[in-house]
Amino acid sequence: MTTKAATTAAVVATAATPRRRRASGFARMAAFLLVASVVLADVIRVCECRTLRDDNYRLQRIRRDDKSSDYMGDSTVSDEDEDSEEASPVGVGAPHTMPSLLTSGLVVETIEGTTVNLPCKVANGSEDYAVIWINGTKSIMTDYYTMTTDERVKHGTQSETSAGYQEHTLIIEQVTRMDSGFYTCRITTTPPLEITHTLRVTHPAKVLTVQAVGSTGSPTAGLKKLAVKQGELVQLVCSVAGYPEPTVQWTRRAKYHQQPHQSTSVSPDHDQKVPDSASSTSSTVVVSNTNEVRIDSVVAYRDAGYYECSAHNSITTGSTSSGSGGPNAANAHLGIELEVEFLPDIVVPRLIVNTGETYTAQMACSVQAYPKVKVTWEKEMLTPNGPASSTPVVAEGPNSRYDTSRQSSAQNTFQGSGNATAMPAGPTFVLRVKQVQGPQDFGRYRCRAENRVGISYSDYITLTGSPARPQQSYVKVKGKAPELAWTVDSWSPLIEYQLQYRQQQDSPTSWADVKPQPQVVESSTGGDAGDERRYSMSYVFGDNVQLQQQVGGAPATTPVTLQHGTTYVARLKARNVHGWSDWSADVVFSGGMDDDQEANEITQYGGHQHNDDVLKASVAGASGASGLQQYCNTALVTSIVLVVTALVATATSAC
């Protein structure tokens, strides 16, 4: 069995040997073919290079032969021609050499008043060709002869250097900004040969003109003032000159430093009318960094003012920074006044003016308008069976009970019912009633303003003898009860008060009257209140003292009881013989407190808070805090035990 296996293996090995040999032979043959192909490719490249080199050599010989034939002519010449050539001087009959320019174009920068030399060197020049200097499209020099009447333009010294070229220098003396441009030196060959120099004469920036386009649509230059109507298109264009090229900027110096507004709003105390905003704007602002300003719809308060165009370059800036100023700085600015015509805009500082009989009363309105405005006053007249109408107030003549005045547009103060009110900026027109005569003078007034654009009317101003609106004095704690106080100004004695309160979260219509109502205490006159009487009133919510202030014969009532920690609001109004005042602003306060409660109080005087004892809700005591801490500790320990138990159970199940 073993012998048979050995025999079989030997047979297989013997059969595989020829196959290995054939494979080895194929490999050797493939390698041989690869080497042969590489060698053959190199041989072909060498042959191609030799062929190209020979062709190039033959081409160069042909070109040299062509040039020789151009200069020498036909190779077969007669004996007479040869004799004549031998007898001629050297160079005569040689080929003619074309002229050429040896100078390149330059960019020359200089300042005004200097002399400029523009070079032009010509080689192989001859009388067959001319040398011309051209400025733009105008010839100013031909060879050495000037073609202009400008005596500053000259030709340089005619000379021919040893190097064989000619100088055709152009000289310009005392150059100005008008000499800036392109200067061309041209030789009249075919085609012509030329070079071009660029001359730049630096000069300060200057504003040439300011053009304005208004409602007419056509530009106008040289105007000092432009008047347009509000809402129209305005376009301002500035033309400047200077080198280096100047930068341009437009600025506006506002006409109205404090902007009135077209609409007004009533302030919280309902007796003063103030502008929506009284923010002042900068007097001078940049409106454009180009040479143009365009306003599609002009607005008086925003756009009216003086517009100035300024141009600056390095020359202007240098003269300005050195402090010399002079004409350069003066010519760098030019401006125009823009006026915007608009309907008079009226602002009423106070809509309600409280006064009393035999006293003097003043009403005022502030008016902004362009062009000039005429202001008059009117009083509303009520008719029993017809609509109300307005009649002019006559403030002229010695027997008139009225007089009028006009104050400047600066900040003014108007002395009315004891409170000085700041007027908005703008001329203020005042109507004064010299001596109020009761119902004859009480009523509603308005001012009428008229200019070329139209007529405007102010809102009505009410002149009344009723008390002024009560003003809050303070809120504080008296014992454990909140105390509220107000002051009331009245030119006639007060008759009664009406005090109401409600919870802050309740409906605004759920007011409840305090019973009994607080009583009027005689006022004190003087201080900063003027001629009116100033009354002070305070009320303590939940205090038994209020029971003692009941009017004799009135039914017995109990004081107001407030819920602890609840927020309330209260309001007050007062009445005299002429009627009721407006309600005061709502006063916010908190309910009463327990005897063991500690609290701080916010005391308010004239709307300002002071850090005294502030009303606040009760907090938990020390015992309550200890119980809560113990509960939290127990919960924490229980949570830790549960977590450890869960971990142990998980490990056991894994094992």
C-alpha cells in the first residue's frame, strides 16, 4: 500500500514538471517583449528629435537668406552696378532706418505754480517725419514750433546728443489745475509712433455748486433757501472739484432742536396734555456721504434745517489742520437752507385749568408752524336748543377782561393751579382772564392757528371752579392698619369727599364707598400752592377712630375690615360749590396684619417710596421651619436605603 502511494505521487510530480516549465517560458518571453518595446520607443524619439533639429536649422538658413536678399537685392547684378557701388561713399544707397521713440509714457504729479518738463526722445529722426505734441485732441507743438497762443507752453532746447537721438521736450510753466490731462508725443510715420504722458496738478477740494430740486422738478443752482411743502420730494446735488479726488459729505443743522409731534396724549392725571416724546436730537447730523441728498417725502420736524456740502482731500485737510484756513477751507463748503411749509401743529400743556371767582386764570397753547402763524382764541358757547358754537375772544381795549401774550420758544413754565408745568419747545401763546366772574368765564376755550398752508384748532381747554384732582401724599401703617392720605387744591371751600376702595384683582366697576365718608378739615393757605387753598385728608382703614368722625344723626357703622395679605386700591374725589373734581389716581395698599406679624412698610410721599416698614404677608414661625427640616431629613434617608437595596438585589440576581 505504501509503495503504491509513493508511485502515484511520483507520477503526479512528473506530470506537473512540464507545465511549470511552460509557464516559466511564457514569463521570460513577456519580459523580453516589454524591454524590446521600451528600447524601440527611445529609438523613435531620438529619430524624431534629429528630424526636428534639422528642419529648424534649414528654416533658420532660409530666413537668413531672405534677409540678405532684401538688403543686397538680386544676386545677379551687372558689372556697371558693381562699379557704381564701389565708387559710391559709404552708407549711400544703404537701406533707410525708421525712427523710434526712446521714452516711455509717464504719470507726472505736481502742484500749482511749478514748471513741468515732459520728455520725448527720438532715435533715427529725419526731415521726412515730424514730431507733434498733442494735448487731448489739440496740437500744441510741431517739431520746434509752438501751435498755441499760450506763452507758458515752450519747446525745450533743440539738441542732438552724441548717442544719436534728438530731444523734443515739452515745457509748461506756471501750471494750473486746468493743465491737467493727457499729452501725446507723436512721430508721423505710417503707422504713427507715439507715447502719452499724464499730467496731474494737485489742488485743494472745492465745492463748485449746490443744485436743489423741489416741487418744480427742475434743478436750480445758487439758491440760498429752498421752500417746499410737507410731503414733497427734495433732492440736493453737490458738484465738487479737486485733485486728489475729494470726498464729499452732507450735514444737516436741525431747525427744530426739540421735536413736537403731530399727535398728543393725555397724561395720567388727565389735566395736562404733553407731547408723545420730548427727546432732543443732535443739532448737526451727517445725512449723506455722497454728493447727493434725496428725501422722497419731506417732514418738517425731521428734515427742515441748514444743509451743507463739504469736500475734502489731502490738500484741503493739510491746510485746515495747520490752522492756516484761508480760501482753500472757505471754498470747501457750500450750503442751502431747507424750509418746509406745514399746517400749524398745536400742543396744549394743560387741558383742565382750575381756578376760583375773583382770581386770575391763564390758559396756554404751544404752536409750531412755517410760514409765520397768527394765533387767536375762541370760547365755546352753549345754546339751549342748538349745537354749540365758538366765538372769538376779544382781548383788545381797556375794558376787555382778557389779554394775550406770546412767549419765546425756550422752555417756559405756566403757573396754573399750583403746579408748574413745563411747556414743549415752540412759541407759546397765553390767554389770561384778568378776574374770573363765575359762570360767565367758566367753560371751554381753544386756540386757533392760521398760516398760508391752512388753519388748525387745539383741543378744548376747560376753565372750571371745581377742585383740582386730588394728589396722593403717602401710604403708611398706623398700628396694624394702613393709612392713606391725599391733598386737594380748591379756590372755593370744599364741601365733601368721596372715598372708594376695592380689591385689586376685582372688576374696575366693583368700587365700594367707605362708610362713613371722611370729613373735610379746614385747609391751610400758602406754601407753593399759590392763592388756592390746599386741603389735606387722611383715612385709616380698620381703625375705630373713624367711628367718631360720623356726622351727627347718621346711623352707626362699623369700620372697613380688610383681608390679611390682600392687595387693595383706593381713590378719592372732592366737591366744592362749583362741582366735583376728577378722581385721583388709584392708590395701591395691602390689608391689615395679625398682632404677631412682623412687617415693613412702604411709605409714599408725592409718588416717591421710602424704606420704612413695608406691608408684607406673614411667614412661617421657627417651629414650623424645624418640622419641615425633620421631614426632609427622613425622606432623604429613606431614599438612600431604597437605592442601596436595589443595587444589592441586582448584584445577587447577576450571580
